[in-house]
Amino acid sequence: MLSTKPVGRHAAARKYDVLTALGAYALARDKHDQRRVLRLMTLITARYNWARDELAVGQREIARLWSVDERTVKREMARLRAMGWLVVKRQGARGHVTEYRLALDRMLEETASEWPKVGPDFELRMGQSEEQPKVVALPVKGAIKPPDMSEGTDWALAQGVLHAEDEGLYASWFAGLSRAERAGGRLSLKAPSRFHGAYVQTHLEERLLRACQAVDDSISEVRIIC
């Protein structure tokens, strides 16, 4: 199935595909479902932060966007959560709005029946899994030491995530990277060699970005330099 993370290369096309799937699904339903999905599509288009996988909008702003009252917003958001299409990332408290993420895998699964109506090319594209490159963990002698996270930097903490996920891959490809600089949402890491950097960028870029975003969700890009 199409990647459920519309970031990186071809991200714009993936976003359009998700919205197309939702539109086709809505048009095949009754007027109540159509309106609900249209409201969600409008909210996604206007306010969803794809890079951070986050929707953080107050009920008053949503009500204005949907031309409804806040009671309707509360009911519709609850319905979308019950459908499994919206997932609470952080519950709002003390003046902060509730933050959501899209359960894209669930949404695509439920809209799949309508893909053929868009066209065979769309159905084929949505149904295909993106080819996942085979990542090789190099042989490592002795015990794999956990990373030193005492500095508390974004990269130090992300190394801890990567080590916990897969010690072999961490030792082979991530332990050799060092923090170079941070400019806004871009984190630059220095690789020990051109080959090492190219391999990580080609085969492990998404895994690396996920780990960095797990400790600092303001990171939108990880750049490997040599």
C-alpha cells in the first residue's frame, strides 16, 4: 500500500492521493458521511502539519472554518476519533489545544474500495508497497556500547532511540555519525566517509528522521554531510 508518511521525495503527490481517496470515498456515501469527510478534508488542507504529523487547532477556529458551532465541532471530532481516523497525540489542558495525528493507514484501508473508480493507474499506485531497500548491518566485534546521552542534545537522544530499536544497525551506521549543526528544522550530521553518508541518506533516511522527530518534533529534515 502507498506509504502512509507523506514526507520526503514525492510527498506532494502522496498528499494529493490521500485527499483523492478521501474524496472518492465521500462521494460514494450518504450526505451525512459526505459532509463529515469534506469537513475533514478541508481541515487537513488548511491546517494539517504533514512534516510534524500534527493537527493542532482549537474548536473555535474549526467551527469558523466549517461554518458551524463548537458543539458540532466537538461531535464531529469525536466521531472521527471513533472511526479511527483521528488519534489524539496530546490531550489539551490549561489553555492548550488537543493535538491529533491522522491514522492514514486506517483511512486508506477504509477508502480502498473506491480506488478503482478513480482509475487503474491510481489503484495500482495506491496498492503498491514502496520498495524497501535492504539494509545491511555490518559485523561488529564485541558488545555494542549504548550511546552517551548525557549531553541531552537532539542527536544524543535520537541515538538512544536508534540503539533501542536495533543495536546492530545503530553500531553499523548511526554510531559513526556526529552532530554538525542545527539550523531551524534542519539537523546536519557528519558522516565518517562519503560512502557511509550516501548509504545512510539512501537507505536509512526515513528511519533517521523518525528517531530525531521522536525526541524533537520541530526537526523536519536530517542532512548528512561528509
